[in-house]
Amino acid sequence: MNLNFETTVVRGASGGDRHTGAISFPIYQSATFKHPALNESTGYDYSRLQNPTVEELEKTVALLENGRYGLAFATGLAAINCIVHLFKAGDHLVISEDLYGGTFRLFGSIYKELGIESTFVDTRDFLAVKDAIKENTKGIFIETPSNPSLRVTDIRGIGRIAKEKDLIFIVDNTFLTPYYQKPLDLGADLVIHSGTKYLGGHNDVLAGLIVAKDDRFIERLRYINMSTGATIGPFEAWLVLRGIKTLHIRLEKSEESAIVIANWLKEQDEVSDVYYTGLEEHEGYEVNKSQSTGFGTTLSFRVKDKKLVEKILKRVKVVSFAESLGGVDTLITYPFTQTHSEIPDDLRKRLGVDEYLLRLSVGIENIKDILDDLKQAIKGE
């Protein structure tokens, strides 16, 4: 039976535990598993290799992304690290210049020391992407919408370039999730998620996921995951599974509020710019509509006076000043000193990640309470 997305997130890949009939898939909190006899296995040996709860998460997210296989990790960065092990010293990647600061740190520092080269470009510009490709280029990595400037990259267009050049095409789909966007259907080979964000959805778990389109990379990725040991635990996997059950409801509620908040911010004298893909004047609005079914719940805005930033972050009461995004709580973040502090100053300036920029992840609280809080924080009323 072909089920709709909303039903699949509730049921998961298995629809419950087939052994006991448990509706909530059990937490197999075991590090190791008995062998029936020499050279015999139940299919589970050691939880770093495989665990039933973790497998349920992997299969569920693969199903939601229209992928063939999923792999779960302790964090989103661990998932990225696994993918990078597909490459070797001397290889080169083309990467979105506007992306999560932790991802930039990995490619700009850690992998650079290992001999893997990276060129950061505006991936909205196909010509810039093509010009950045070299003889040793092996992959393209994009994040769309991007963090924190909400740039939108045409996934189909980059997919065509990657296919033409025989490059591995990787898309970070954390911001929109498979509910709103399915990059594998648009030409990507691999999709990454920080499961900490929307999939978990409650700011109570760290997790990362990879979904593969086909067989081409999965065995290698499994081997890397097992060997490097950045695997997720069964309890954490269960928390993400539980969060996924309400993914569509949370996103719809938060997106509804995000659109209202974005339009309200536009009207405030203290605000100079608002970046949200759900605004028709947003540069990437039409591209986003062509490849996604929604706009997400994260937006950024710039204030005219940087002294206001400190006041807003101190005054908020309903909104929490905290890193991360995608949970039920509305969070406000200062990318300049938090998520993007390690990006070089010249690049931050070009991207607009400066002392005036704030990022807001809209939760599921009452919209009036959020707006009232933002009003008093911005205007000091």
C-alpha cells in the first residue's frame, strides 16, 4: 500500500514492532547480542554495527526521502564526516559558500589539513560552479535554503552539472526536511540531515542522517560508519523516531507563524532587511517553489542599529536566545558570534553575516505571544 507522507511519519518504516505489536518501536538498549551458535547470528551482533531501533530510524528517513538506504549518526557533523571519507587526499569539492559554520570549519580547516581541497562559491550561480570545477573535482556539496542567509540553490540545475562532470552531488536538506523538499528526486546522490533539528524537533537529542539514492555508495558508507564509530545510540534514535511522528504538524504550524512574523518584521522601522523564502520578494522564492512544497520555519533579519542586537537578546522572554533551530521552541541566534564565528571575516562580510544579523527559528507557541515578545524586545515596550 502506498501511504501518504503524513501516515508514513506516524507509522515509521515498520508500523510498530512485529514481535510484540508495540505501537511505539522499542528501544533496544543493548550494546551486544547473543549468537545462537558458532558462525550463526540473529542479524545483530554489536550495536556499533547494527541495532534494531537505529535501523528503524534509518529505514524511516530513507522512506521519507524516497531514498533506498539510510544511515544514522551521533550528530549531523558526523554524517558529513562519513561522506567526506568517500574522498581522498588530492580530491577537490565545490561547496556552497553560505552554509552552517560547523560545515565550513570541517572543509575549510580539518579536511584541508588532510589534503582535501574545497572551493566555496555562490551555488546559485551555475557559471561560478562550473568555473570552480577542476580536473581533481570529485563532488559538489550544497545547502538549500542556506544558513543563515536563506539563499536558494536550484537543485535540478546543480544536479545536471554534477551528472555531466560525473561528480558526487550532496545536498544538506536540514532546513526543509523531506516533508517540504526531496533532493534525491531532483538529482542529488546523497542527502544529509542534522536530525538534531526538525526531525528530532524538541531540542533534546543530537543526531545526523545520510540517505542514499541507490547502491553506489551505501556499502562504503556503512563500512566507514562502523569503522569510525560515530554511530547513534538506540535511545537517541528512538527520540528522533518519536519526533518524526509529528514532523508535518510541527512544520505546518511553525511555518504559518513564520510567514506572519516575517511580514511583521518587514514593517518595523528598526529592521532593514528580512530573509525568508516564503516572502514573494525573496530572490529565491520562485526557485524554492519549483523544487519544494513549503518554505520552512527559519528566517533571518537585520536591524539598523547593531546596539539593538544586545538589547533584543537580553529582553526576549518567550523567545529563547540559544543556538540551534527546528524545535518546538522559538529560538533566536546571533550568527556573527555563535554559529558562524569561525568563517573568515571577508566571507562573512560578503554573505552579510555581520553584527546586524539575527536568525529566528519559529516554534509552535501561540503566534500572539511570539509577536508580543518580539515587539517588546525590539521596541523596549
